[in-house]
Amino acid sequence: MVASPLQLLPRFMEAMLGASPAVVYATDPGWWQGRLHYLGVNVAELCGIEREALRECPQRWLECIDASCRESLFAQLETARHDGTSRLCLQYAVFHLDGTRHHLQDDIVLHRGTDGELVELVGSLVDVTERQTLLERFEKLSEQLPGTLYQCRLAPDGRLDFPFVSAGIRRLFGLAPETVMGRASVALERVHSEDGEGLWRSILRSARRLSVWRHEFRYHHPDGYQLWVHGQAKPERQPDGSILWHGFCEDVTLRRQAQLALAENERRYRFIVENVSDLILLLDADGLCRFASPSVGRILGHAPQDLQLRPMIELLPPDDASRVQRHIHETARMGSNLRLELRARHAQGHYVWLETACSPYVSPLNGRYEWILAVGRDVTDRKLREMKLHELSTIDSLTGALNRGAFLGCLRSALEAADPSAARSSLVIFDIDHFKAINDTWGHAAGDLVLASLGEICRSTLRAHDIFGRIGGEEFALVLVSQPLQEAIGLAERLRGKFENVLVEFHGEWLNFTVSFGVAERRDDEPIEDLMHRADMGLYAAKRHGRNRVHRAPGEPTDDKTP
């Protein structure tokens, strides 16, 4: 038999081995079932059995080993005996006589004779209980993570393996940790065929640059479903030239599905926005356009990009811009929706009527509105019809004057809005003298010509803000805002002169007519009815005094020139 190297050690070497935390031993090929050649003195610290007792009966060591793993240990030894392995690392637990459990790492060197036959096993026992405890704690902590921790190594020859994976890989990938650590391809071959190439490119790029690796890919789970995985790892270059990553993988299927659903919704809404006939604008709190739908080109003649960061007040008519902007701002500030009709200037210069709905987005953080979504529909044709109908319902088609109802409404509004500190306003009521005789003599067609002529003269003489109405068959009225009595009398006198001198042709005949006027200046807080009554009294006085004249209302101050 070949002598064991340990049998030749001098005493001082044994003393040094005894001082080591490792327990060195040597056995024949039978391991602890055979004969011990050497055993360190500090073995009692591991199992509570003295060295001499174990020398006499090595099997007592096997009795200390956890029964659940003995068969596996012998299987590993048997494999090493036959495949020519020279080194073997076993990990197992032994029970101390005091009842404590110790985790050991047994590093074994297999010595063979010249014929290759196994002659001796030399082992080194190290107590790794503390390390195992930490590892178990780490495993428990890693089990709480939604994914798996791992180490991935890329060898210089391009081979990829996993030195370590946590137990979470079973939950995430449906694979046992030892399976993946033994053969990396078991996990890699389940990566979606469309994602495999991109995954490898990202790994090689991280290895080349030593940059943090981040990637998302699809994975076919052994249970038959597909999931999205997000991986992140930090690389380190090892002394042998390999790259070692320390990283974490997690299931991001729900997040990815939400992103895909969000992208699909965005695509759907963009399709709607880009094809809807209505105009859609997104304005910020400063009134600047942040988005305009393509329909802006059809409705307002502008390209969407031309309106970017442009104040929308520029599209409103100057006389409405400030009022509309203030109304929208105040309503949005209260977080309320608003519907209104407004005019917007077309790129060609004309105005388009828009029926617009404005909805503000109010920030939950500060309670202020940040955006306004404005949806506008072109209602120009409808608005023009409404205006035409309104005109037909308020305007006398023969004379162009307001009808009685519209005139009385404008009279009330004008006088209520008049500034009391400004010049007083006046009311003029007038009618055509002997109009019935014109109708009786020449017919109603002739009377209509006379009425039309009167209306034309009034419209050409009056100011733009004067209010002209037809309040009876041949009776008319004027509201002269901020025009006192004397000025109103002067205007009435000019009109009277024009009426007196005009000739109306009717079937080759020339007709003339005269008009009588009553003028009243409104007094402080005088009711509308009283003002109209006084002007009527002035008209009746003009009739009594011979017609074709201007007469002030009873009670108005007189001068030498006017009755």
C-alpha cells in the first residue's frame, strides 16, 4: 500500500493543522465506511465525538450526517470514483451530540495510484453554519421579492452560465435553481424567438462597454403561458477575462400589458381625433395652443403646426376677444365646463362661427386648471340662417326699421344702459300726414312706396347707433341716445325737410308727402311708458297745429324757434 502523506507528517505539522479552523482527514476509498488514515484533533468541535472514538469507528461520523442526504453524498462519491474526478466538494449537515446542527463544506481530493485506481480520499471539513444561516436568510428575503436575484457569467469563449440564482426563479421562470445553474440553455431556449437576438445584442453591448444591462423580453413559461420579463444587472470584469453580472429579473407582464393597452388607446384616440370633423384644440393656462387637430385646416384654413404655441386670442375678433377670453378663464378657474358660440378668423380673413365646448383640467395638486380642451363645430351656415330669421322677425321688410316689439326692447335696453352723467337721451315719434288719403287715392301699392321712401331717408340720415322703429301702420319712432332735446329737434327738422321735398314716382305720377313729429327728452328715472306718452302728446300737438311740423312734448322748455 502507498503510504499516506499525512501519515508522514511530523508533530509540528499536526499541531499546525490542529490550529486551523478546517478539520483535515484521510480515508481509504470507502470514505467513512472504510479505514481512517488521519483525522484532525479538532473534529470534536464539529460533532462532539473525540478523534480516537472516530478512529475506532468511522461510521459514527456517518451517523451524525442528516439521514436525508447520505444517499446523495454516496452517489456523488461513486460518480467521482468512476469519471476520473480529482476534486469533489460536498455540502451536508451533521448533528452535534449537544443537539446543535452544523453545516459543513467537505472539499475532497481523490488520490489515485499509477494504475488510476483510487487509493485514498483526503478531505477538509469547514464549518459553514454561519454562512449557511446567512444564505438561508438571504433566500427567505429573496423569496419576498417579486422576481429573482442572479449572477450571470459570460466566459471569454462566449459561453454563458449562471453561477447563482435565487429561489425566486422557480416562481418567475418555472425552473429549479439547480437546473438553471447546471445548464443555462434551459432558461435561454424559452426566450421568445423574436426577442432572442435582441437579448444577446444587449448582453454583448453591456459586456463590451461594462455598462448596466437593462432589457425586456418575452418568455414562454413551462406552464404554457407567455410573460414579459424585465432584467437589470451590473457587470464586472473578472481576472480570467470573463464578465460577471449581478442582477435582478422581474415579471412586468401587467405593466407591459398596460403600456400596450395605453398605446392602443392612444392610437385609437389619435385616429378619432385625426378623422373627426370637429375642431379639437388643447390650450394651456396662458391660452397658448398646445395641440390642434387636422380638421383645423378644413374649418379655419390653418395647418395644425402653424397654431403651435400661438395665442388663440389672435383668432378672435377684436371686439369680442377680451370678453370671450375672460369668460373662458373665469369659468375654467372654477373648474366648470362652458358652451358658447364665438367667431374665429379664417386664414383667408373672414370669420367662422363655432359652437364650442370648453372643458378644463384642474390639477389635484394645486386646484388650478392647467389645460382647456376646446371642441368646436362649424355652425356658420346655421348661424347665418338664425341671423336671417332673427332679422326677418325683428326688421320690417318694407322700411328696414325695427318692428314694434324689437324697437321697444331696444328702447328699454338703450335707456337702461345709458350713462346718467352723460348727455340726456331723446325719443322722437312721427307719422305720415294724411296717409289714409294716399292709400284711398292711389292704392296700397302707392302707400308702400311712400313707406319705403321714408325708411330709406331715415336710414341714410341717422347715425349707426340711433334706433329706428316702426311702431304702427304709418307711425315711426327714433331713440337718440345721449342726444338732448334741442339736438333731437334739429334732427327731426332735417328729416321733416327731406320728407317734404321728396317725390315718389308711381306709374308716371309723382307723389309727395309730409310728416309730423313729437319730441321728448327723458327725465331722471322716467318710466319708458311715460316718455312715450309725452312724445305722443308732442305728435298730437303737431297734428293740431297744422301737420308737417316738429313739436316738443308738453312740459318741455321752449325757445323762440320751436313750438
